[in-house]
Amino acid sequence: MPTIRHQLSLNENFAAPLPGVREAIVHSSDRVNLTLDAMSAGLTRAIAEHVGLDSTEVFVGPGSGALLQQFLTTFAGGGEIVYAWPSFEMYPLLVRCAGATPVAVPLRDDAHDLAAMADAITDRTKIVLLCNPNNPTGTVFGDDELRAFLDRIPSGVRVLIDEAYADFADQSAIARGIALASEDPRVSVVRTFSKSHGLLGLRVGYLIANEAVVTALTPGSYFFRVSTVAQDAALAALRAEDVMREQCAEVAAERDRVHTGFTELGLDVPRSHGNFHWLRLGEANDEFVRFCDEFGVQVRALADGAGVRVTVGTTEANDLVLELTRRFLAGDRAGAPRTVNA
């Protein structure tokens, strides 16, 4: 089995931990025997101040995936949940785990087809789940598109926007989900510290929503909480906002360089606003994944032949991916790549 030198299948952030995070973790380790802030009240207040909202509109949980599940379980009510496809691979599973029926709406031009998603709403629809930027395509929708969508949907349908990768996006292109959530009680936004803040291993995220939504979610959190260590690390990460923005800009610049490399190889790759790219190689998807694996690069084949997702890694990793892609497309699939000392 080849040794994995570059793990590019999990959308990890390869930037160094933000200033203060290591120190916060070390300090917190001396207090893990204590209950302390069991319900994350301090972190909730800090996030509320950070986004300019009241604490009653912020709900903290152990990662965005857990918050998605908690939201769906609370509000699905055995109905239908509409989402775009392909999108985050966990959506169908999360929907079914919530006892709801998944309704997948195909993308249009690699992006959410919000008009078709509005058309897919029935009297059984409880929630529309939007991913912005979309994982795995990296495409985004803007304020005007989202507002037009909200104008079309019934007042009783909730909209949950998954913004796990929003900090990597062009902020002039992506909808301001948090601002819309403060205006429209139907809209909720889930975010995570796992990606842009680099706290993937600690599992901490938050949801922005109307106070009534937060109140409804709260009973489900008493034994589903954020650890003391994760809270302290997240507080430190919030204080390092400027550095986080700089790191995200560096990731975005490297992402765009890799995108140029893919397009120069003749691939039709959507412009990504996340920290990953989506390659559509058809029947060769799995073969490409195996080929990369042979040279110590792990990338992700998506379900149902939907393509291959490649995380933006270090410069060394990205250069190797481009070289492997060049060789794969040229049919040169034997021996070590030129950029690797075999």
C-alpha cells in the first residue's frame, strides 16, 4: 500500500495554527477535569459580538455537521428536504437520519439551480438546504439570486445555508447569509471553525438563526456540547481574525494558480470559491484516484461517478497534482512523475 504523502481528500487547511491557538489549548488542558462553561455561553457571546448579533441568535455546537444534523432532526418533521446535487455527500444521509425524505435537484452550469429548487418545493417540504460555496464544485450564488429565491418560496419553508467554506470565497460574489438570516426568520446559517480557522480536529461550529430557532435547538444540546479545549481554541481563533483572513487569501491565491494549471491542461474545471477543485473525468474518475494514490497523493472520488475532488494543499502537493494530472491525461501512467524523487 503506498504511503500517503499528501492528504488532499479531506479539505483540510494546511496553514499553521492561528496565533494564540496553541497556547489556549495548553492552558485549557490544565482544566479539563472541570465543568466550566458547559453550554458555551462565553463562546456564544464572543461569536455574537463578532458577527454583530445578539447572543440569542447564535447557537454553538460540535462542528457544522453536528449542527446540520441537529437542525434537520429538530425541524424536518418527517417531511421533504430539498438540496442541490452534487453537493456535500453527507446531505442524503443526514436527511434520512432525520427521518425525512431527500429531494435532490441537479446543478445547472455546475451551480445551484435556485429556480429549479423553488419548483421542487411541495406542501411536504420543510427545509431547503443550500451549500455556499458548494462542495464539491466550489461555485457560489450571490445576494440577488438568494433574495429572488426567498421571494418565491412559501413562508413556512426553512432555508439552511451551509457556509463551511465561505471565508475562502470572493466576498463580493457570495451571498451575505448571516445578514439575510438577521432579516428573514426563515433563513439560518451554519458555519464551522474547522476550515478557515484550522480547528478541524477539535470540532466546533455555530449556527446563526432567529431566536425562536435557537430556542428550539437548545434542548438537544445538553449532552451534545463543545469541549472546553475546543471552546478556548475557538475564542483564540476569533481573536486572530486578521491572520485568518491573510491565510485564507493565501489559500485562495494558490487555489487560483492550480485552477489555471488545470485549465491549461484542457480540463473544464469550475472556478472554485472553496479550498478544493472539482474534476470531471467521467469513467476515469476512479482510475485517476488510484493513479494519484500510487504516488502518495490521496484525492476523493465522489459517489455515483460525480467526479473527483482535490483539496488545495501545499505548493509542493499542488505541483505534484498538476504533474500527475498532466501525465494521466497524456496516457503516461507508468513510473515516477518528473517532480518526485522515486
